[in-house]
Amino acid sequence: MSETHDTWRKPPFISNPVIRWAVYLVALAYFLWVGATMPIDWGRVAEGFARAGRIFGGAFPPSFERSGLLIDGFLESLKIAVLATAGGVLLSIPIAFMAARNVAPLPIYYFGRFVIILARSFHPVIVAIVFVKAVGFGPFAGMLTLVVYSIGFVAKMLAERIEEIDFGQVEAMRAAGAPFLSTIFYAIFPQIMPRQIGLTIYQLDSNLRASAVVGIVGAGGIGATLANAFGRYDYDFALAITIVIVGVILVSEGLSGQIRKRIA
Amino acid sequence: MLEIKDLVKRYGGGDPVLKNLDLTIEGESVVSIIGSSGAGKSTLLRCINRLVEPTSGSIELNGTELTRLRGRNLRAARRKIGMVFQGFNLVDRLTVMENVQSGRLGYISTWAAILRRYPKEDIRRAYELMERVGIAHYANTRADQLSGGERQRVGVVRALMQNPDILLADEPTASLDPKTSEQIMGLLRDLAGELKLPVLINIHNVAEAKEYTDRIVGMRYGRIIFDHKPARLDQEEMDRIYSGSPHADRNENLREAS
């Protein structure tokens, strides 16, 4: 006679109960310890509120008086973003092929992965600081920064797409005796093209946003205009710039989303 | 003439998938290879055009030894071996004409291929072949818009564009419905006759093998155990080819060895 089963429980995430409870307790203890030992000076927080109040008081109403400066800054940011996207995406394509396990031999694969990891390991602001030191203040440093930033993202995503292709199409070209580059152009590019276009548009949008940030450390564009406005205590102009940045990013994000939806 | 001698293919350290296999294809005959899944049919076909690397043995096509070719010479040899695939392996996002012309990639420069500047005689030949199999009106259609049977016709034309000395078909009808499947088999047989081309077809459908091919090769666990005219394939031979499983065969080998 067989027993009837009418209860079932999902197996726990960590099956060993000793390890499970130990992990929970250690995590809880760490959070409590961090909360208790973090130096939070409430007096400084209160002072900060007062200072923030002064800044915001000075910022209203936003001043669009020097809109010429604002527009120039933006045009420079746009130039940085467009050039960096073009350069970054062009460099990303060969790097992505190098970093795709199904098409690259092992040593080249490791090299490609290494380039991507290097490009991804530093935040754009840190890269920008290095490039500003290297080539001086201005948009050129910003552009170089965003090229590196673009490679980190586009090459990585494209390499993943190349690894997902239907390899039968590559086999068909090989079986026909096609040389290496012809095989890539006929069997692989058509398969990755939609993702390639989508990534480029996304990266343009992303670079426009990032160009405002890297400008603050001296790499040109609207970020530099914003940093200058803050430095001169022109809080009303700074607010105007901020409003325009938010507006432009909203518009570009909406546009890029629409375009990517159409081509998917 | 295709001459395979003592061919062995072993994946990793296990039992070989092909065991000292000999096979000769002469003239312009249509030969089918039958056998249960795992018998090594696909591996045999892919060893011929080196999509799979043979472990040892020799494969000669019209006097050229294929097993040791590398680089440019391998590509030149592959141009002379057309292949039709079970999953068609068309480039979905390209037009039918581009897919058909991809059979010529071994002959034209990469630059010409990228710019789609195909030689006039290639375009003429493509239209002739597409006309012959009834897909000429799809020249500008994207490959993924076609039905299964139409897609396989594109696959056949692509292989024939290579101007091959032999045509390999790896289960060309396994993804098709019965009626379309018969059409494609008939087409392969007729084209073989018209172009004086030997054709080697892996196939699961024994009835089609009997009807459309001149010679049937039966494989079981890496060996050829039947090689005759279709009429000789009776129920007893069928049982010999299809009974048991690769697993049972392995046990048999162990018994023989001990």
C-alpha cells in the first residue's frame, strides 16, 4: 500500500539548515553593526538643510538670460555624444567579434574580453579625469571618455548577441568554401544587425546623458557650463541648465525608445 | 568519384562514432544513407566536407585527398562539395538572390560579395536554376518569408551554384511535410540526372529512400551493414539496421571484447 502525499514545501534556497541560519544571522548582524557605527552627524544635516534652502532660494526663478551660453554648451555636448557614439560603435564591432567565444580562437577571445573588462571597470567620471589630465580641458577629453564608455557597453552586448547566433548559417557558408570575412558579412552581420542598430541608438542617448556628467570634471559640453555656473554662485542659471538637461534627456530617451521599438 | 577508406571519427575519448568505414560513390548515382539516430550518418557526411574533422582514414574526391587540406586549399575543395541542410541554414534577413549567390562566396572576392557586385554569369546561372526549381519570382523576397519547401529549394539552388562535383544532403526533408518532402526528393533525383551529379542523402524516411534513390547504404553504430539496390532492402534487413539501440550495441561490443 502506498502512502498518499498531500503536503509539499518548496525546497529552501540553501538546503543545509546550519549554513542557512548562519547566513541570515551574519547578514542581519552586519547591517545592525553598520547602522550603529556609521558616523551620522545630525547637526551637520540640519546645517545642510539651511544651506540647501539658500541655494534653492537663489535659484528661483531660473534665469534664461544667458541662453546663448546654454545653447552653445548643449551643441557641444551633442557633438561630443555623436562623435563618441560613431567612434565607439565602430571600434566595438571588431572588439565584439574578438570577444565572442563561437567565432574567435581562445587567445583572441581572452584579449577581446580583457579590452571590454578594462573599458567597463572605471566609471566615466574617473576616465574623464584621466583624459582631462592627458589631453587638457575641453570637449576632446569628453569625446575620448565616451568612446571608452561606449566600447564597454556596446562591445559587450554585441559579443553576447554574436554568441547567440544561429551557427547553421555560418556552417552553410563554410561548406561553400567562403573565406572568413565573406562568412562574417553574409552569415553573421545580417543576424546581429537589428541589435547593432538598437545598441547604437541607445548608446547615443546614453552618451548625451553622460556628456553632461563628464563635463563637470572639465571634459567640455553642458556639464562644463553647469560647473562654471555653480562655481560663480549663479544658482538661477544653474537651475535653468538643469531644467534643460532634464528636458533634453526626457525627449532623447523617448525618441530612442520609439526608434528601438520600431526596428525590433 | 568519392572514395572513403578506413574512416574513423571519435569525439573526445569515447567509442568512435565511425568505425573503419569504407564507402565508394561512383558516377552520377543517387545514394541514400539510412540508419537510426546516432548511427553516424550525419558525422559521415560532415567528415566529407570537413565540417567535422575525421580522426583517421582517407577521403578522396576525384583524386584529391580531403582529410589533410588546410586554409585556401580546403576552401577550394569545399567549393566542389555542395551541401543541403535539414534546417535549410538560409540567412533569413537576406533576399533569396543573396542567399543563392552565397553559394558563390568561395569564387568571388570578399569586396565584391559585400557590395553585392555578382558576376553576370553567376546572376544568369542563378535565374536559370531558380527558374528550374520554381522560385525565380522570389529573387527579391527575404528568405524568411518563404514556406519550408520553398526555403529548401533555395538551399538546393545555393548548393548547385557552387558548381559542385558532388552534392551532400543531410536529412533534407526532415523538417518538411510529407508532400513537400516527396517534391524535394524528386527534385534532387531529377537534378542529379540533369547535371550528372552524384548525390549522397541522409534520410530517415525509408519509403522515400527506396523510391527516389538508386542505392541504399544502411548504417548501424558507426558501421555500414547494408549496401545494395533498394529492392534488396526487405523486412529482415530493415530489422537488422533499425533494431536495438546505440546503447545495446555498445553492450554487444563490450561482450565481444571480453
